[in-house]
Amino acid sequence: MAHNVNIHDAQTLILRELLFQPDARFVELQKQTGLSSDHFSFHLNKLLELAYVVKISRGRYSLSPAGKEHANKLDTDDNTIERQPKVAVLLGVTKYQDGETLYLMQERLKQPYYGFWGFPTGKIRWGETILEAASRELDEETGLEATCKYIGLYHEHVTLKESGEMIEDKIFHFVLCKNPIGDLLESFEGGRNKWMTLDEVHEISPKFESFEHELSLLEPGAPKFLERTVSYSQAEF
């Protein structure tokens, strides 16, 4: 099944027409799209090859499950795929040692935000549950296992200070990871990890603009939902 395929505008037009009907005959669909017969036939065959469209009987076509999923992302006013927020897990990894709580901080060593400190994060993969994604990212980026508990949602818009342009829209599912076991992976391609006391956390710099608010979500009785807009300069981003 095809996903995230860039397709021609004419193919998008065909998908849009099939979005609003169970199926359609070749001649009807060609007429609705306004394409010439040869042009329409070429792009319809491309959609058949991608398995976005299926032939259900002689001369009749409909969207496949993959085609329905793709076409459902369309902004039907301008026939473009709607841009959607990134979805990721945000890991608050803590442990109790020598009478105080330690926090696992991660320095990002890749673009964007090169050199910034914050909690470990990672994208949620297709088909994963939130806790599955959290456990996988924890293992991949820290080498640890822990008891993972969902604690809230953080939605962030990121703008450039110079222009006010929005450059990122991100939804983080915040997961508390307690009682970690294993040997900490101190460095990996793209970052490094370090246990810190709360005082050390406050002193480390630079940190993500959102970090203090993310940290507050770990407090008992904290709101389970946070939505903010933060800004970075072009040099920081």
C-alpha cells in the first residue's frame, strides 16, 4: 500500500472527484475532471499503478483504501494536500538517587536546534501506540528501559523572531519514564545524554524555549494539556 507519494496535479484532480462518489465510469470521470481523453487515461493508469484507484467492473473505478486515505488529506477547495502537525513523544525520564530526583537531559547534536538541551523526543511511527513509541525511542536514544506512563499533551507552534513566520507545528505526547534500568547511552548520532539534578537542569544552556513549561508538566496536579507559541532567531533554528 502506497503512502506519502507525491502525485501530479491531474491525478489529484481525479482523486478529488472520486472522493465524493462511491465509483464512476471512465467517461463520467473524464468529463468531471475536464481532462482530455489521452491526458485522463495516462493519469488514471498512474493511479492504478500506485494502487490509489481500482477498477471494480468494466469501465468503472473507485478509490482503494490507500486512495481514500490519501484523498481524505486533500483541501478540496484548492486541491492540495493539507499540511499537518508533526506528532512525537516527549520523554520525561527521571530516577531517584542519593536523596534527590535526577532528570535525563539530552543535547541535540543535529539540525535544527543544534546544541540545545531538553528532554528526549522522537517521532511516532505509523501503526505504533504512544507507549510503544516511547519505549522504542527510550531504547534507541538512551539504551534504557523504564515504566512509561502517559501524562499529557503539549502542542507547540514555532515562529521566527525576525519575520513572525511559523516554521513548525508540533504535537508532543508527554510520557513519564520512571525507574529506568540499563546502561545509559551517553552519546549517539545526533545527541548526547546526561543525568542532572534540578539545579543543574536550570543552569544548563541553551535549552529549548519550551523546556521550563514541559518540566512543569511533571509536577503533581499539573494541567494535562499545554499549548504555546515559541520563537527562535534564524541563527538559533
